[in-house]
Amino acid sequence: MTQRTFPKPEFTGAEAGLLTFPGSTSRAYNYFTPRKLRATVYEDVTMDVQPDPERHLTQGWIYGFADGPGGYPQEWTALKSSDWHQFLDPNEEWEQTIYRNNSNIVRQISLNLENAKKAGAYQAWSPGWTHFIERHLGAWMHAEHGLGMHVFLSEQRSAPTNMINNAIAVNSAHKLRFAQDLALYNLDLSESSLPFDGKAHKAVWQSEPVWQPVRENVERLTAIRDWAESLFAANIVYEQLVGALFRSHLVMQVAARNGDYVTPTLVGAGENDYDRDLRYTRALFKMLTGDETHGTDNKAVLNGWLSAWVPVSVRAAHDLQPIWSQIPEKPVTFADSWHASTESFRNVLDELGLDEPKELTQ
């Protein structure tokens, strides 16, 4: 009988497997330098998740698009950075924070709406205020959904690091959740004893003259190809001059004077979302305008974007002015609300070292 033989396994001492590294016995990540003494959970689960040939892919991109460069090309924005990986989200958003923060907000809103129905809180509303909520707060739902679904959602694939894309993805989730909150509120009011037309918001958004510049502003934002321009035009320009103007400097100011203590809890959650989203946006663009190599060029690009987008948002804001006169009890005027919005906008521009657009003083 012929004796069969089999090849014997040969262990060759592969370089990486046998070498001893400074962190060989550590169970913590050590392929990046944390901001503090120890890495946070946010850094552990976010840093370098997105590939980058300038850091760890020594063989270059391992995949690419058929008509262009691979992965996440830096050419997808006109802005430049000496090191895109310097940006870390000051909110430190990661999976757990997304679920925790949003579940807390949804729980709070659900309890408020349930208690409002039990207490008959809507019965204190005047017909004029009911009409305002029915038409104008309902129309705002479309603006929030448009930004979440067609602006931020498309941006979050394009930035060159996971830290930036993560923050933008959370921004998208905020907008979509807030739009859903407004839709559910509209449904609640439709089922109440109020004379409330739950379908009026659609016609207002599509054809009401005062809302068409806002609608145009949102739709034009969806067509921007440069992800950083899209983020800047949405969070720095539109949200400051139109979003905060309507949410914070109108609805939040006048609701209680009209016997409505329910709507501010809902809109206040949306404002809290924007506070968090503005925080990461300011940190990102401050990093870019302060870049030692590219800062001056970046400021020139951003000033160009201001020239393009501020007139669009100024027109949208001023065309909303007639709705201030439709509120029965209005403790603020449009001039008061506009002043508050522009002052906040100026503070952001000053922090970033950008020029004040002439349209703000006209």
C-alpha cells in the first residue's frame, strides 16, 4: 500500500504578528492621538472609521467610482484643510447619544401632547391662533423635512472624514424627527375639537405667496453639489436668517400670549436640535478659516458663498413679514425678530472672521 503524505503547515513569522509594539498588550485603541489623556468613547468609535489613504491606506484607495477618484475625494468641496481629521464634534455624537437624546425628546413631547389633550389645553386658543398654527406651523414642517431628507442626508456621504459625516448624519436625523413631530402634532390637532383643517398646510407651502421664497430657498439648497457649501448655506445662512427667525423669534415668543403652552415645547425641541447642530458647524468652519495654510483662501470662498446665499435667505425672511400681522396677540414685531436674527448671524460671522454682507443693513 502506498503511504500518503500531506504537506506540513509552515509558520513563517509574519512581521506584524511577531513584532512587539508599545501598545501590544493594551485593549484600547491607539492608532490616533486623543484630545485628552484618555480617548473618549466618541473618539474610539468614530476616529478613522472612514478610510483615508493619507493616514492608514498605504496601498491607496481600495475602491473607487467608475468616473472619478476613489472613496471620499477632498475635491468634493472648494474648501481645503491641512488636516481634515482635526475636526471632532464638540457634541461628541455617536450611536448611543443619538438614541438617548432623541428618545428623551420624543418622550417629553408625547407626554406634553397627552397631558394637553387631557386638560383640554387647546380650548384656550383663539380662532386666529388656531388658524396660524394650522397654516404656518404646518407649512414649516415641509421646510424641515426638505432640509433633513434632501440637504443634510446627501451631505453626510461626502465629507472626507467620519467625524464630519457623523455630525451631519445626526443633523439630518434631527430635522427628520422634528418634521415628524410637527406632522404628528398636526394630526393631533386635526382630531381635537378645534375647527382645525389638517390639510391646509400643503396648499400653503405650495402656493401661499409669503411662503414661496422660503420654499425656493430650501429647494435651491438641495441642488448644491459642494457638501461644505451646502452645509454652510443651510446651517449658517438659512437657519440663522429664516429658521431661527420663524421658530425662536416668532413662534416661541408669541405662543404663550395666545393661550398656547403646548406648541413651545414642540418648537423648543427643534431649537435645541439646531443649537447642537450650529455648535458643530461653527467648530468645523472655524477650523477651516483658522487653517494656517488655507485659512485666507477658505475665507475668500466662504465670503463668496455669503454673497450667493444671503440675498436668497434675506428675501425669504422679509417675504414672511405679513404673517406677523396675522397673530391676534403679538408681543414682538417683525423688526424685533429680524434684529434678533441678524445679531446672532453677525456674531457667527465675526467668530469665523467673515465679512458682513451688505444685505443685512438694507
